Amino acid sequence: MPPLLPFFTTSSSGSPCASGRSALTCRMRCGDACSHDEPNTSDNEYFGDVASTLSRRGLLRTGAVVSVAGIAAGASLGTAGAAAAAPATTAAGLGSRRPGRGEGDGRGLDFVPVEPNTLDALTAPPGYAQAVVMAWGDPLFKGVPAFDVDKQTPAAQRKQFGFNNDFLGLLPLGRGQHLMVVNHEYTTEQMMHRGYDAANPTRDQVEIGWAAHGLSVVVVEEERGTGNLRPVVGHRLNRRLHTQSEFELTGPVAGHALVRTKADPRGRTALGTLNNCGGGLTPWGTWLTAEENFNQYFANGSTVTDPTTLARLKRYGAANATTERKWERFDDRFDLAKEPNEINRFGWIVEVDPYDPTAAPKKRTALGRFKHEAAEPFITDDGRVAMYMGDDERFDYLYKFVSDGKVARGNDANARRRNRDLLDHGTLFVARFLGNSSQAEIDGTGALPSDGAFDGAGVWVPLVNGTTSYVKGMTAEEVLLFTRQAADVVGATKMDRPEDVQPHPRTGKVYVALTNNANRGAAGQAVADEANPRSANKHGHVLELSELGDDAAANAFTWNLLLVCGDPKDPNTYWGGFDPRRVSPISCPDNLAFDPDGNLWISTDGNALGSNDGLFAVPLEGSKRGQVKQFLTVPAGAETCGPWIDEDRVMVCVQHPGEKNGATVENPASQWPDGPGSIPRPGVVAVWPKRR
């Protein structure tokens, strides 16, 4: 059995962030965001006391919001709420409540939990087999060379599986085949090139990095008698999209002056997609991919003198001088002094049709621009689509987009054609949380208030619909381009790094992974509140949100904290009411997914308890609600991404294995997945129960 580890160990990673990430990961993944001041300097108040006042007025009661309009008025939310209200008539849900076998009561979770460990291996429960489906450098097309670290070329990498895979999804093809869609978030050049000089990268190294970013579409087929999937090299639907691929800007911002560049004076065709983190799959069969820490790729923001432009850059963390990868030396579009608008063409949700390798991916500007972690859909009661999105930065916000049009049924080519403009028209909202306990009861330790729960209500504050802005002093296009600043204006609630946001496919309840926030409660920063109840929050929490009337189009919601993560021995953790002596320790929740039985699965990023990151499952209903069980751990230095759970297998993306301080090609810190004498390669893994 792997060794048990002490909890609450002090990280030796040298990283300034709350988690167990290495400083190398911080630099390469997010531009060392945690070592810089938070971009959000707004002064949004805590609403626990406001909520108590509203409760006394009869507007907020246990488990329900009685008057959305009253809450909006009482909390001074502005006058735009009526414009965004759902229509009075409703129709059948078009799959908004998909059938399932269970309510997330623990059915299907009869595995033996994996113990915390620091092994350089993917560790699964007893009785399970595993295999690598695909890893960095594997060819997608015939005639492409097999991976060789010393024989890399930009041309080869454009046809090979990219680096640092993150989001993972499967779409059906039939006859045992699936379309596997994967994001490639970022590159770590020190671990990709022998003799890499970070101060002086070569053009080939930079162009390999351009090609290793982006997206992969790969046809995979089921392996008979196992849960493994094998790539079909050379399939006509295989596709690589990278930093030089053409993407179409759509929606209200397309063509705006602030997205026009010398190379694209019409402002409608962007090259590439950057830092793609989480994602989502739509009911009509397309793939949504999120552009997250795009700011780190753009140099010379510090040279900007116009105060409005500089404030916008700072709010997105882009007022830097040089960049880690030095791309600005090889392409002027990454130099803000030369191309000030190029950065505005990143930070969007991108929609890809994986069934059509000729279709240009579309950057959907109606969904707003920020550091998107993911976009996850749910069908409203009247047949529209709601998209839930988190902005992954300390003290940033939770968003929802609701389309104007209804979803055309099906997930075939005809449905994709009929829904092709659906995400270009709708209302973008930001969340404002109302706790039902007074501020005096939220002391920052994580101790429950007197009512025995962290819970309350909230409202979705409308920001923009089409060419109509609901934010004073900002045009509709400005709201979409600089969504963070718009949300500041309306007083959105500052959250502890909202990452993946997943609506339950049957119940419609929405689950939000709040990864951590070391600066909560620090001098000059927002104090703990009921939705973010711990100061110096290094372990994170998971929030459960129920829309008013169980309708994703609602303007208001109730919420509670399902998990307050950390060491179960700490009395200030919380496990949905379950006995903490019978749970696996979990730290830094990141990506979320559901299995066919309705259980929630959670992957972690930067475990601050001393163990490798892992994948966990938790029932949501019944006597086992809150019983967190660890299903796997990933190799040394890696992060658990994905994940994907179906009837036959569990899949994860093993991102940045061996990414530890000082790691290089010459001095690897992991030998996963190829074994002794090899360098680490990020990859996709399938795990399945052995035949008994």
C-alpha cells in the first residue's frame, strides 16, 4: 500500500501560491499569477448582513428566494433585472432533465479508495487496469514520425498530439468509435528541449511551442475485452488546431475597432487559441473550449501610456514587460507596443465542430471575455441553453449566459447547422451571493455559523444582451471585451478562484469548484464571507447552487457549500454532513464531471496536503452524501485534468508530469509514462475494472 502522508505539510515547491504547485508550474501555466497583486481591486461589500436584513423583511427564507425583485432592490442591483427575466410561458425541457439510474447516492462507487501517496505512477484502486491512450508527440496522421525528443520540428508537432492536455471529452461516432477532443493548455519548454536556454529560445523551439498549444481531435476505437481506447491514426476527422490556425470571431464584438489588427483590419479572423483549460460539450454535438491565462503571452503592456487601456490591461494581468517564452521576438502580434488589439482577440469561449474538419472554430464573443476555466451547458425549461462559466483568478466571478433562441433538437449535422448562431445571441449575467448568516459569525476559520451550514441565496445580475448594455458607463461591446470591469461595476461577489462549473445532467443543480485563495482575508483584501468562509484558503471548497424553480433561466438561486476541503481531522472542514472519519482527504478541487449514476467526480490541481493530485468521487444524495472517495492519483509533479466517466471507463488527462523546480530534459523529475531512461510526456489515460 502506498505510504500515508502527513497532512498540512509546508510546501517546499518554492511556489508563492496556496497550493502544492511548483514555482515552475506557476511560471509556465499562468504567468506566475499568484506572485502578482490581484487584478481585482474593486471594493465589493459582503452581503451577509444585507441578506439578514432582507430575511427580516420576508424576502429571504430558508431554502427559497421569495421575491427576486425584492432582493435586487434591497441589494441595490440596478434596474436591468426585468429585461433579463425568463418568459412567462415554458415548454418541455428538451433534455433538461436527462434520465439516469440514480440520484448520486453512491451507487457505482464500490471501489477501495486509493491512499494519498507521492509515487511516480498513476495509482488506481485494486481490481482496475489502465493504459495510456495518447501522449505528447504521438502522431495523428499517417507519415508523421513517432515522437523523438531530439528530432522535433514545428511541421511534425503540428500533426502530433500537443503538450499538457487538459479538457477531455468523447463524442459518439458509432461502431465502437468516438471522437476524442482534447485541449493543450500550455508548454513547458525546459522539459521539451534538450539544452533549452530560457533567455534565448530559438525560432524552431518557439514554433514547436506554437504548434504544441491548441486542440486535438482524434478518432479512437474501443479495444475488445477492455475499457481501453486506441487512436485511429490517419482518420479523416483527425485534426490539430494550434497557434497559427484560423479562428472566426462571432457575435457582438466581431468587427469592433478594438479587435482589428494590421493583419486583420476587419477584426473577424484571429490566429490561434491560447491556454485552453477546461471545456464542455453541447447537446447539439459541438465542443466548447476555454481560453484562460492568455495574458501571459503578450509583452510590453508596461509601455502603454493611455490610462484607459492600461487599466484594462491591468485588470487582466497583462501589464508585463517581457514574457516567459519570448514569443514577441518572433511575431509582432505578441508585442502590445506594436499590436495593442491582439490581446483582445483572446479570452473567449471557442466552439468547435469536431465532425467537420473544414469548419473554422468560432470565438463566441457574446459569452464575455475573461480567464475562462470552462463552459458547461444546461437546457432551460423553455428550451434555451444556459452556459455556466468561472473566471479562474483570486477574487473573480461566476457567470451565466442564457441564449435568446431555443435549442434545435438532435446532435447531428442538421442540429449543428440549426444551432450554429445560438451562442451569438443572449444575456450574460454575473453572480451576486447573499449569505444568511451575519458577518460576525464568519470568522475566517471555516467554523460553521449557528444555523449549521454555509448557505444562502443569490441573484444573477444582467450585464449585457446583444447591443444593450446594463452596465452604467459601458457600451455593450465594452462589457463583452472587458467583462471583469463590468462585473466590478455591478458589485459581483469575489470568489476563491471559481474554476469548473458543472450542472448536474438530471437535477440541474450547479456545482462550482473553488480551488483556493491564499490572500482571502489578507491586509487590504476581501475578508471571508459565507460563500468563501476561510481566510488564507489553501484547500478550496465546492459550492452547490439550485436555480429558482429548478430552471436554468432563473434570475435567482439558493446555494450551500457541499465540501469545505482539507484534512478530515481538521474540525473546520465539512463533508456535506457526512462523517469526516470516513472520507478521503481532498485539496484544491479543479475540474468536475458526473458519472451515469449521478455522482460528482472532482479532479485536483496543486494538492496542498502533501500528496500527488488525484481524482475523487462523491455521492450527492442519500445517506452517503459527502462521502469523498479517492479513485486515483497521478504521477509525481502532475495535475489531474479531464476527467471523463462513462459506463466502461474512467479517463483523465495527466498534465505536466514531473513539472518540478529544476526539471529539464537532461534532469527529468518523472519517467511517466514510458519508464526508466525516458522524459515525462503528458498524456490521456483510461482506467477500467478488470474482468472478474
